[in-house]
Amino acid sequence: MTAPKTFLVLGGGLSGLLAAWHLHRAGLEVEVWEASASVGGWAQTLAWPGPDGEPGSLERGPQGLLVGRGGALDRVLRELNLELRPTAPKGPRWLGKGGRRHPSPASLGGLLQAPGLSLAAKLRMLAEPFIPAGGMVDDSLHTFFARRLGEGFARELLPALVAGVFAAPPERIGMEALPRLRSLEARGGLLLGGLRAGLGAGPGAGLSGRPGAGRERTRLPAGGTGALAGALAKALGCVRRNHPVRTLEALPGGRWRIRGEDSGLDVDAVVLALPARVAADLLRPLAPVAADRLGGIPHLDLRVWHSRHPAVPGCERGFGLLLHPLEGRGLLGVVGLAADDPRGVPGLLQLRAYLGGAYPVEAELEAWPGVFQELQRWLPELAPPVQTRLEQAPGAFPLLEPGHGARAARLLQELPPNLHWLGGARFGPGVPDLAEGIEAWAETLKR
């Protein structure tokens, strides 16, 4: 069978656009079909004018992009010439536990002051560099951190750190969600490995970094994180919006016929970069076992409240608050933008509060008044908002459970020839995960 020369990418989210970018750069003919009018999927920056019509915006997806020098995402951003600025909060970072705020345990100093830990538990954490590498391939994050840092850390602190990243309990998340943890362990553990990788000494550093990149920083493209999708689509020039796919048909010789609402296309290969359930429905007539496996990957719904409040002294540089899931009643965390963030409105503090995921949301928090009451429990200095806006993200977070890697490998083996599957459910929900995974996938096409 000859190597594919023409590709159709189904889905104009970041996964599909990154796949098309690499195919285009390899000199292959590629087209992208996106069912909606907008590219980027969940990673979109939406206009949100201020109370008097001032310019402002919000993020449906990530607040910023975690960029490591020399990593896959860094290479894409440089090739697109996107202007970047720092965006991570430089102000206070807290953990909400025991009914009050504490310094974040993502740093060594905060770790030693962390609530709920006995002296023995803290000494056990400091002994982490002497714990040998090991564990099972299908470990959960809870099992891994309990082995590295002790059961006290895994029980008292890890749930908040994990819920703030993956919106699920650490017992339900497999190591595939954070492959970098194994790399840090091989470098001497989370404390020493993080230092050697230039990522800071706190164990929380291991919850966001990626292998293969230098020191990482959260960056914001000019125009918001959605600018990445817009720049990719513009550079490609082959994205058809408002163009949903209806059927896939296998042709002789491994080729494919794809039909939309009013047109069709024959290509050498197809890339499924669609939501897992949509891709599963397309696959079912062709590969029912693979379709069932794909449709069975759990996905989490997330609810995000955006609000603007009178400025709060001490939060001019932004802030971050993670809540222990057992105490937040469904509220997982809050991020406050810095006063000079271009998405905000001068004189107002812009917040993003996220709820749900794998955690039940109590009835009182189903509407904004209950959410605000819960926010004030942790942020009593917060005044009533002048603006609020709710953004729903149904099925936005794939849940990579223990053993997900083996299940995904079987799914890939069950796909018909020249049909590729990409996305957060394969590589992980973070943009750096997608960039690394899709770059590696594109390299396999050259062999």
C-alpha cells in the first residue's frame, strides 16, 4: 500500500488544527472540516465587554498556555510568530482546607506549612528522594504519590491539587495523564527531579510539567489562548467551517470517501479529531469494537462562572485558590486575573470559578447566588459582582483512568487502515499534551 498523500482532518479544535499543521508542513495535501462556525473547540477566547462596554474577554478553556523552551508547543508558537506574555498569577496562591486558606503546597515552604499533616507525615515527604523508583504501569495518581510522598500527602493535599487540574479524584486518574511523573522519578524523585529539570522543588510542579522541555512558564498569546487556533487556521488556509461530516465509507486500496451535508471527498487517509462520542458514532458501522471502546472513555462536564468584582487590595497581581474537594461542595477552585491582564476591565477583579467534573455539585451551588456565597466563605473580602457569566463545558475533560494507555493501544490496533484517531482522550487534556502527542504521531507518518 502506498503512503497516504491526501488527508482529511475531521474536527477544527486544537487537536485537528495541530494535526493539519504537521501534515501541511510535511508537504501533504490536507483539508479540515469543522462542524461549527468557530475553530478551537473548547480553547476559545470569547468577547465579554465590561459593564459600560469596555473591551474585555474570557476564556472558555485554559487561562494560558504552559510553554517549555524547546518543547513541541514552543516550536509551534515560534513558527506562528505569536506574541506571548506571562499570565500566571504572581500574587497569593492558596489551598482551601479546614474552613480557611493556607499557603499553596506547590512550593516547599507551603508544603511544610500544609494543613492536616502530622510531623511524621512531613518528615516522610522530605524522605522522598530516598524512595526507590518503581510501581506498576497502571498505578493511579493516588498510588504513585502515596508511594513517593506518603499516605498523608496523598490523602490530605493531593485531592485539591488534582481536582484543580483534572477535575477528578486522584484514585480515578492513571499515570497516563501525567507521563512526566515517571521521568521525574527517574531523575531522583519529585523533589530532586523537579530541581534537576528546572521546575521548582514543590511536588505540585509534577502536576503540570511535560518531559522534554526546558523551564516552563504560563504564557498568553496576544488576543487570548484562542489566538492559537485562529493563527493555525489562518496559516493553514484549508479549514472549512460549518461543515459537519455525515458518513465515512471505506474504498478499495485503503482510501476513504467522506460525505458532508452537501458534498463529498475522496482521500487517502482520515484523521478523527472529533469529540470521542461523535467519532464513535462515525466509526460504529466500520469498526464496532473500536467504536465501543472509544465511546466508553469517560468524559467530564465542567461548569465555569466568570465574574467581575470591585478590586480587592492585595490581589492586584492575581491569585489562585484550590479547594479540597470534600469542602468545596462542588466548587473546585478560583483564579483571579492580575490587574494588568488584557482580558480584564480596568478597576475590576475578574474571576473564574470552576465546578463539577467528577464531583457532585450541591444544589445550593446550581445558581450564581449559591456560588457567590461559597466564594465568600473562602474569600470574605470579595464584594458582590458587577457582572457574571456562565460557560458550560459538557464533556470537555477526558478522564484517563488507570490502565487507559493499554485500552487506547488496543483501540488504535482495531482502527481500519489509514484512519487515525487523535485528541485529548488519547494524549491528555492539556494543550502541551496535545502538542507533544500530535508531533510524535506526525513523526510516525514519515517512517
